[in-house]
Amino acid sequence: MMKSVLLYYPFEVAENANSGSKLRPKEIHKAFQQWGSREGVNILLLSGNSAERESLFEQWKAEGKLDDLWFCYMENQTIPFWLTDKGHIPKKPFIDTKVMKFLKQRHVPVGVFYRDVYWKFDELYPLKGAKKAIMKTIYRMEENFYNKYCDVIFLPSDAMGKFVDINREKVSLPPGGKESQIVRNERVNEKAQGLYVGGINNEDYGLFLLLDALQLANKEGSICELTVVCREDEYKGLPEEKKARLQEMNVAVKHVSGEALNALYREMDFAFIPRYRSTYNDFSVPVKLVEYLSNELPVIATYCQAQQEIIETDDYGIICEDNSTAMAKAIENMAKDAEHYRENIQKTFLQKHSWLARVEKIKSTLIK
């Protein structure tokens, strides 16, 4: 009999995945299907709103589809899973407990990916007063639920583990990289081409720290040019003096995505993640990091713990402190050595960090 693996997503999978949190469940599902067809394992995805999950679960149970489950992998969302129905009111509030009890009785190992603990940080969590107290209680219930029914807690990084009050084995499972067909464009420019993709309206992201560093690096003579890719409305909302500064420094500002962004990746030499270091940034792994690396772009990043670990372990770029002097030095070194880092990425990145590699890690962690 063919083994089956249950993917349990207590939410509706987004059709249009425009953010890391929506992209991940889709990519993991695709990689599971790829792995399943290679290993001869049947992949069952149980997702949708609570009513849809309930009816599918009952149907599969009746058909005997859940008789031979090997293990179960679950994803959560940034809000507790009881609230993922439209309007945040579950039609079938007990379905998740029902599924987990079913798995526990049959001794099926369960691992959950626990996405985020921003609710534990007052400066990051927007709710105030009674609402906040209620939500924190529900988040704690969710932690208790995982403690009761799950064998392993997968996290975006090891560094996040100490903020998660669940007494279970914790294993890091950062976002995965994708294979992309990369044909690098011929160099027309002597100067190194650096890229920043992301938010520009939040000091924390460090774009203006990057500009200070770039000014220092280019002081003796221009060695690096910068392209910034951001949302158009964010750019329009920038104060005039910040726009003027980007123009004075000849920074190319673009609002591209999809194929146009892929084409841009091919023209660049390396990319930046200049975030300021904080407790939260220490354990979050920006999806941009794996996107840059998937496109064979070495990365200059600040010394936030989780991103530092991925970049330094296999020498995919340069880590610096979150100040302009240190970053300027990193830019000078990267302008000379980008090729060396790119070769390292080509050698090991996909083999270690593809979504398929993440699926194999899930399996080897849950099936000892």
C-alpha cells in the first residue's frame, strides 16, 4: 500500500501569493508533490476554511484515505488558526482538534511550522488594551495546542526558538530557494551594480543607512552604483528631501516585479539587506535573502543573527555591522570579490536550500 503524507493548512491557500507568508505554503506543497512523485508517496492537502476542512476530513476518513499516514506537516498563519475563516469567526471551531486527536490516536508524527512571534513584542504588535489581552490569550492557547499535539516545531530560524514557549523539539526551516534559469548579462559597465529590493518607508529597513555607506564607498571615485526596487506608492510618499537625495546620488529607482524583476537580477552584481539589528530582526529570515541567492546574487547584509548564519555558513556574501563605515568597507570588498561569492552560491545553494531540501528535512526530522 502506498504511504501517504498529510499537509494540514488550517486556512485558504492564497491564489495570488504576493508576500512571503502566502508564498511559503504553496512552495512547500509544490515541493512535497515533487518529492512524493519521486519517492512514491501520496500527498494529501487538507486546507480551506473550517467548514471545507471538516467535510474533506470526514470524506477522506470514510474513504480510508487517512488509514496509512506516514506523518503530517502543518503550517500556521500570522494569526491563530481558529481565526483564519472570513470575518475571523470559525464555522467549525473544533475541526483542528478533531484532526489532531485522530493523528495522535494513530501515532502519526506531526510537525508544525510556527511562523511568527511578533505578538510577544510590544513595540511590534499594533493592538492595545483589551483586544491585545484577548489576542495574547488566544496566541497562548495556540502554543498550548501545539505543545499537546505536535512532536516538532519548525521555525524560520534557530534564533527564534528562545521566544517560543512550546516544550518540543525545535528545528529551523527557513524559506527555500527556487531554481531559476540564470544567464548573466554581459557587463557593459565598469562599476559594480548593487541592488536593494524592499520597503523604503521604514527606518528599520536601512535604505538610508545604505545610502550613507554608498556615499563613503564612492568618495575617492565611484566604484558602485545602486538600483532600488520598491512600491510606487511608497516612493511617492517619501519626504521630498529623501527623494532629492536618491536623485543626487544617481540611484535608479524602479517599481518592477515578476519577469521584469528577474531580468533586473541578471544585470546586478550583488544585493543588500541593510536592516538595523534588533531582537526581532535577529531571528527573522527575509524572503528577499533566498530570492537574491536563488538568482545567484551575493549579499551584503547586516549582522542580524539568522541571516548572518545562512550567509556565513557557506560564504555567500559579506556581513557587516549596521553602521555606514562598516557597510562602506563591505561594499569596497564586495566590488572586488563578488565573483568568488557567486561561485559558492552556484556550488551549494540549491542543494542545501531549495524547497525540496526543506521537505527532505521535514521528513528526516519527523521520521527517525
